[in-house]
Amino acid sequence: MSTKTAVRDLLDRAGTTYAEEAGIKLEDKPAPLYRLLVLSVLLSTRIKAGIAVSAARELAEFGTPQKMRDATWQQRVDALGRGHYVRYDESTATSLGDGAEYLLDRYRGDLRKLRDEAGGGIKALKSKLQEVKGLGPVGADIFCREAQAVWPELRPYFDKKALSGAKKVGLPEDAKRLAELVGDKDLARLAAALVRATLEKDVAEKVSA
């Protein structure tokens, strides 16, 4: 199988971004960016991606920092429970409330202001993201991996987990070389597909360059 054929097959099989899977129509607007942030918090814990995505869907009713902050702790716990996100439900409910309050106080609930403060620097952006409660280095990577769909300065963004997937399917373990295999609009899709190749054995087995 040629490299281009392998990439096309990989995108067909596993190229849905996690944001899309969670029902988030990602745009450079406050609400969808915040929902992506919440999803990134959920995905960064030691829990199956499918459960994190399900929980993010349940939390959609609190889809702005204002709504998340104003929800009771129990309402957040209940939403996480409906998504079967039960192992970390109580601590995550607290983190989401604290994180929402921080975003409102610091950026008026608008992650684009955080982006502006980073001044186009990826390292600065990741550092500022990690000031949000519940979002560590892994969560910041997840956010950037998906946000590259709407924030061009992040492109190409392939974190360690994505590059691990590239190795498993025989694709280049280099962000720039991977970016040459797809157009800008498919970078986030390719990154998500490569993460699935890392996490899901059957994806890697069925796709090989």
C-alpha cells in the first residue's frame, strides 16, 4: 500500500475528529472553543476516549463558561454520570466549575482572548491553557491537536500520541512530513486518526503504509 493510499484509508476509517464525535461544530467562536476545552479536560484523564466523548455530549447543556459556572456541582456530576464518566466524576465536576470561573475572570469566557495573549506562540498558548483547572500538558496537546482546524498558527500539530500512531501504521514520525500528505483542512482529522491508531489496535492493523 502506498503512503498516500494508507493516509486516505486511515482518514476514511478513523478521521473523525474527537470534537465532531462529541457533536461540536468547531468554529473560531467562544462557545465551540469552550466545549472543545471541556472535551480536552475529559479526554486527558485515564479513561476510555469513547466515555469522555459521551460525557462531553452530556455536558453540552453547560456549553459556555457562564453556564458551567452557574450549574451546581451536583448537576455537573449528574451529567458526567449520564456519560458513564464515573471514575473521576466528582473531581472533574469541581475542576470544570473552577476552570469556568477562571476563564470568566481572566478572559471574560472567551478563549480567543487567551489566544491573543499568546501572540501566536504555541509554547505560550499551551502554557496559558494549562492555567485552566483540570487541563495539564496532555489536555493542552489534545486541545491544540483539534483546534488547529480553526487556529492556523497551530498547524501542523501532531503530539506524541499522534506520532506514535504514525509509527504504528508506517507513516513519517515528523509533523512537517505528515502535513505534506494532506491539505490544511485535514490536519486535525489526520491527527485524530493517528491517535486512534495508537489507542485502537484494529485501526493500526487495518491500515499500513
